Amino acid sequence: MKLFFLQQFIYGLFLPLHFLFAASGEGSFHYVSAHKKFSIQKESGVKIIKMGSQCFYQRAIKPFPHCKFIKNSFQKIIVDSVITFRIFEKLQLKHLVVGVNGLQYLSTKENKLELSSKSSLELLKKFRMDALFTSSLDTIDVQKIKLLDALNVTVIKIPDVEEDNFMDRLEWIIFYASFFDLEERAIELFNAEKERYLKIKNECRGLGPLLIGSINFGKWSSLQEKSPLRSLFRDAGAQLICAKEKTSFTSFSLESIYIEFKNQRVSQKLLAENVLWFPLTKWKIRENIQEKVYYEKLGIPFDHIQILNTGKRNDKNSDSFWENGILNPSELLQELCSLKNLEQKRELKWFHLL
């Protein structure tokens, strides 16, 4: 008799879980990102999406503690940048994007809404938006969150921009896709891209010597140590010249960079063959006499080295590299590897040589 009651007690403990996951009868699925920043779990049709302190669930009969219930699939969404829009475009979901969020405004095809105005709530109601996908940067303030909460709009803050390489950043496409039941397709896209990337990396002959940085407002600016672009150069076999290992975007005084250049004999390296220079400034240095004097003191021979830049030559849409290129890291790597001999044997899509 005691055994019977014990069995009934144990059954009673697990009965709520059974009903909690009782849904469509689909099989189980579990995915954890390589950087372990997000996970997706499906059991009997119920889906749980976790990322840091954020947790979402779909199709459960009973609520999950500390998790927010969301619809099976959002129908109208807002994004905070063109880059995020390109992600939905790659997932063939761009038709769901109805607005782009800015620091002070929310722009749609019809209106540009100033969210601090009293009429904002009434205007937002007309669009009946389901979710805002925003980066972890400060692109959304407390006022906006209050307005969106009042309309039951789900706010999802995603730290994809914090990744230090393009492959880790691309993996977040799986997280985006999970809210639309497209995670398995996104995993296939990501794995195929990763396979191409690693193959190109293993076969790359090496980009060779590369100087990264430029004079900006009287200081030498360089890429941060944990930078996706710097990681890409490394994967292409670049030998970084005078690259200080810092954890944030760095600017050095010209005096300190003179000493650094001299200690590392940078001018001698730049006089070697097949050297690339990736400046962080967009202006034409040859036409800026004052800046050119500084560069000559550093020993940078303009007429000898090749200057590398992102985007197509004379392309008005110079930001296309950051809007589309980061979703195609294998293409970026392939182009860099093709510059081994500093010859543009074919027209490049994401980079160009000045």
C-alpha cells in the first residue's frame, strides 16, 4: 500500500510537467550556440529560447517562471538597424519588418514617429507591432520601453554586435530565426557558411604584412584587439604591423606612435614588397597636405604600399560592407586571400585597392 501511494505521489509531481509540454507532439530539439550565449530547446512542441537573463517560451499550457510568453510567430516587427534588416532579408522575412528604430524616432513606410510626444501611443497602436529586435547598444530608452510595453510589444535585446569575429556574429541568425520556427534552416545556413569559411582559411596562402590604422584628429587610431575585422585579417594570414594588443578601440598620441614605429622598424617593413595598409579614415590622404606631413614623419611611403579599403571603388553605398558583407564572412575571407600578390585579377565585391 505504501508503494502504491509513493507511486501516485511521484506521478503527481510529474503530471504538471506532462501537461506543461503537452502540445503538437513534435520531437525534441536542443541547440546551444558555440559561444554559449543563447540556447533553443523544443520538447513536445513547446519552445524555450534563452539568452542571458532573457527567456521566452511558446505554446506552453502553463507559464514558465522568469520567462516571457510570446506568440508562435511575430507578424509585424521593428528593427534597429539596416544590418538587422539584412538578417531578416536573408531569412526571407523582410516582409515582416514594418519599421526601423532610431535613438529618437521610429520610422515606418508611412510615418516618422517621435516617441517622446504624447500622441506616440495612439500612432503606434495603428501599426499593431509585435516585437522590437534591438542590439545591446543604447538604441532604446526607458520611455520607448514603457510605450512598447503598454502595447504588449516584445522587446528583444541581442548582443550580436559585441562578438569579436564575423562567424560568431553570424551564428546569431539562428537566434533570430528561432522566433519564427526557422531555427533548423538557419542552422543549415550557418553550418554551410562555417564549412566554406574554414576551408578557405586552411587553403589561404597568407595575406602578408598589413598595417592597420591612421591619423585621426591628431592621434593614431587603430582597431581594437577584439575586433571582427582584425580577426578576419588574421584568418587571412595577415602579419599585423605595429598592432597594439588592446581590449577597446584605441587612439595613441603621435609622439608615442613615432616611438612605436621606430622600435618596430615599421618604415623598413613598409619598404618591403607586397605591403598593405588599411587606414581607418575615408578621406584621400594624398590631397590632405597637413596630414601627409605627419605620415611622412612616420616613414609611410605612399607610392610604394597598397591602400586597402572596404566597399567598392567609387561606390556611393560605402556601408554595404557592414550591411551585407558581415553576413557573408567566407566571401570576405576569400577576397582577402586573393590579394596575396596585390593583384585584382577579378572585380572585388567587398574590398578595393586604392
